[in-house]
Amino acid sequence: MTIADGATGIVANATSQYIANGGKVGDINIIEAGSSAIPGIGPVIFGETFSYSANNFIKNEGIQAPDSFAKWSAQVGGGIISNRFGKATDNYLVGEGIGGKVIGEYFKGIIETGSNAAPNLIK
């Protein structure tokens, strides 16, 4: 993994959160975006469990955790599915050249955005 790969992961995650949150930049989970630079399930679970955004900073709030087991399950489950799908996409499309990479990133973005939107559907 290179620095460029890590930076791409952070930007892709932050962008998908931005889309899933309806364009609210202040709601982007900085912990989740940062942990997306590190490969593996552990960082995904950590990043999906804890949340800290610009809005938390402005309101002088600390690190947040999901307020229910159902919401936590949706966050972590969506993150793991997104992570596994992304890994599978990279494994199968890496040899397809730039076209395969672009297609893979497009579909990874859709899955990532869906996984970020899913917890918002749970009340």
C-alpha cells in the first residue's frame, strides 16, 4: 500500500459520506475517513464504531458512538461489506488496466455510499 492509495481511500470515503449525508460537510466522520487509509477489517470496525466530525468539534462534543446496537450493526456491517467488495474488486480488476480500475472505483463508490447511508435509515 502506498501513500497515494491511502489518500485515495480517505478521499473516496469522505466523498461517499458527503453524498450519503446529503452534502453536509460538517457531518463527515473524520475517524472513519482516516481509518479507510489502513487496509483490513480492524480499521473498518474502529472507524465505523467511533465518530468525530467538524460539527462535534464546533459543539465541543467528544468522540461519539452509535446510540443503539442496531445502528452499530448497520454501520459496521455496511463497512465490512464495502471493504470486502472493494478488496474483491481490486483483486479481479487490477489486471484490466485503467478501464478496469475506473469501473472498479465507480462500483466501490456506490457500495461505500450505500453503506454510509444505511445507518441513517435506522431510527
